[in-house]
Amino acid sequence: MTRTLLACAVAGALLLTSCGGGSGARLEAPPPPGAQDLNPRDPATLRDGGDLRLPLDNLPVNYNYNSTDGHEGQTHQVLWALMPRAFDEAADGGTALNTDLLASADLVSTSPQVVRYRINERAVWSTGRPITWEDFAAQVRANNGSNTEYQFSDKTGYVDIEKVERGGGDKEAVVTFRKPFAEWQGRLFNGLYPKEMNDDPKEFNGWLTEPKITAGPFRVDRVDLTAKTITLVRNERWWGARPRLDRIIFTVTERSALADRLANNEIDAYEIGSSTDLFERARKIPSVQIRRAIPKQYSHLTFNGAPGRVLADKALRRAVAKGIDRAAIAQRLVGRIVGQVTPMGNHIFPIGSKGYRDNSASAAFDPVAANRELDALGWVRPAGSAVRARDGQPLRLHFVTPSGNPISEQTAKTVLDQLAQIGVEVVIDPAPTAQFFSDFVNVGNFDLTTFQWITTGSPFSDSAAIYQDPTGTDVGGNFGRIYDPTISAKFAQGITELDDAKRIELGNEIDRLIWDEVHHLPLYPQTGAYAVRENVANYGAKGLADPDYTKVGFTP
């Protein structure tokens, strides 16, 4: 998948610590990269049947994960059990062929680059139609940017494909690239959607109430808009390993109610994220374990630098960034859970990866420099006022958060307090959770906002859209509309670079440019902690890997 965004509401990165919590024991030092904490069991030894009950922050607003509105964490969580994908992310952060969908995927030529996908002969959509090369071809046409009627989230990789042809039969897709694309395994056809949707822009943009055609181990039984639940049942047409669970039931749940619902045996797990209260509550619930692994997610602050916005001035963004103490934010939000916290120092590579370097020096917390630079920019404090102004205009920033989420609200309040010290006023604007992305983030209706990015094993191609040229409604993931053509050119170079060492060097060069541009501020990696009922097996802290719902079940 491409890099995914999650609202601060649900799973965690922007999940600011809530007001609860005490001085209870912290978690031990994090496990090494690649480790998982899932209560691993042989699926054959698990009970056959049962319902896995999981919380959601909100119902998806679009069940097409490749669409602009659907490319977010809640949709991602539901669709893992429903849609096929070419490769899975492995526990070590690399990729592994998904043999449920593909018998093989081979690079058969490098000049030009040609990849041959052999589709599992038994793979079928929920309608009974076989999955064929035509589904691969339609996915490319819908996501390559050639038709602006498609509201796609990211054309990276797809735009580099020259053609998709039928191979030795309908179950073979031959993909020819017009230029090299090094991260084809982790980026393309994850997940794959049927041609019935991808052939029609209205269908592509309009899977608003439920996914209409699926091909996973589970299928949709019912979406109850009143009860705000999504019920998945075993897919009778599924050709892979038989799931142990009968059903997966997702229910929209306020974060403040998560611990009570787990204690009352109404749900089976929740992500603790940055919430000290959820951590402390979980420690006291009988028959519940806290599972932890180093995750893909990190929390950040996005700046809106679109033309006409106050933060369009890079020098102003830099001064504001120097007034934000990222280490203090990280320690306040997750320090009581995991102890000493290292702020994120890289936009491209996660902490613990071989490519990670801390390149954040240009945005280091320095309120003295921030005040000096603001003065030089003409943003001065009028007599008797705590808020700076220029030409009679106060230096006021609107920080948009999902309403009713104490965690994201506290993130904003922390920033508000810090920026007040350098004369910058922050106004917190709560937005309805279900419209947080569609009506605010996606359209640039904010000055500051916070959500989390989920990284993948394709660090170049999954990040490129965050920094792309925002043209009209095609902003990719560049919600702050801050664009530097040099950065995009470096991404284009890196996506074609096959040498790992050179790619790492280039990635850190890009990262230094991003820090200088003050595109967004990484804050801290997620805790990776989950509260899970102890009889749930093969589920919990998955670390860098993708979930496998065919293996999840209950111990006897």
C-alpha cells in the first residue's frame, strides 16, 4: 500500500495522552525491529469459529482505498480482510509474495522493465468472476493520472507503466514500464480492485456505503449505518486457507469508551497508541494482555503552505517550527507509557531501519532564534499584546482536530501553549470526525493539523505523493500544498535507483531538503502497544508486518 494516513482519533499516532493515568509501570524497552507480539499459535490448534470484535473511530467514507477519501486508516483496517494484494509486508519490513493472489511475480526484463504476474488459478471475486489480467490493466488506467475524473489518492508507480497485456492466458498479466520503477513489489496492486469499479470513474469515486465486490477470506455481511457496525463473515468463495473466525465485527467506538467496552467483554482489543489512560486501564483488566512491537506509524504536524495561507512563507514556517518542542511533546504524550522517547528525526525512514538518520537539526527547538526570526520578518508584538502582528494582522493559526477526540485535542493544546511563548496565537477548530479528512484535510481547510502516517516497505514510492506538485484537486498526500521541485526530482531519481546503499544516501539527502522546506514536523513513533484479550491468538502488535486474518482465532 502507499503511505496511509490515520486521523488522530483512532489508532494512535496523534493520539495524545489523555488526562487520566497514574504512575504505573511503563512498558519494557521496545523489542528489536522485526519482532511481533501476537500470541502466535498454529491456526490448526485454535477454536473453529467465534467473533473477533474490533473498534473503529468512524465508518469509512469511501471503501475504495485507492481513492482520495478512502486512503485512510479506518478504511485500511476494514479492507485487509476483504481485498486481495500482490505482496504483503513482512515482519522485517520487506515484502513477501501473497500467494493467495499470485502464483508468481517475476522481473523478466530490466530494459525495458517488464514484470510478469501469474495469478492464482483459483482466485475469484465475490461475484464468482475469476481475477484476471484485465483487473490489473483497469487498476493502472484508473490510477495513472490519465483521466482526471478518477479521484485517486496516488499515481506513484502506476504513472510509470506503459502498458498491461494479456500473457499466456487470462491468468497472466504482463506489465511493461516506460521507465524503471524499483519498488514495484511493495507499491503496485496492493490492494487490487475489480475492473467493474476501475473501469468507471463514478464507481471508483462512489463506493461510499459498502465495498461492492471483494476477494478476501471474508466478505461483507452487513453495514449498519444506524448502529455504526460493519459485519464480515467467511467468504464462501475463498480459495485460500480457511479462516478460524466466523465473523469480524467492527463497531464505531469513542476512544473514551474503549477500556470500558473491553472490560465489559464487548470488544476483544484496542490500540493503546499514546493514551496513558488507555494504557493504565488495560493493565487492570483481567485476562487482558498488553502486546507491543515497533510499528510503522508516526505522529506529525502538517503545515498548510498553500498560496494565500499565512504559512505560505517558508521563513515563517521555519520560525514557527523552532518554537515547537518536539521532544517535550513526545515525552508528554508517550513517555509515561514507554519511558524515554526519541522524537522522529526523519521523514523517509523509520527509527530502527538501516536507512534512518536524524536530519532534524534545521528545525531544532530554539525559541530564542524563533523570536529573533519572527521579529526580522516583521511579525512583532504590539504594545500590550501577547500576539504578534504585521500590518495590523495578528499571527493567528487555525489548528483543525477531529472533534470529540481528547488525544488530538491535547496535541493541539500542547502546540497552542508552546507557540504562545513566541507570540503565535493558535485557535483550535474541532471538525466532525467523519468529515475531518474529506472537508478539512483533503481540501486544505486548516493552518495546522495532526494525524499519523503509516510507512511501508517502499519508502520512496510511498512517500513521493506527500511532496508532489499539488495541481488542482490532484494533491496526492500533499495536503499542505508545500512543493519544492527539487524534492520531487530527487524522489524520481530514488524510485529508479536499484542500488540499496545509493538509495539510502539519496533518501537522507531528500530528508534534509524536506526539513529545510518545513513541509511537516514528525513528532514521535507510535508506542506499538495494544490491549488484547489473552485468548485471542495471532493478533495484536504486528510491528512492520501486515495482518493475516486467516490465522486469527481463539485458543481453546
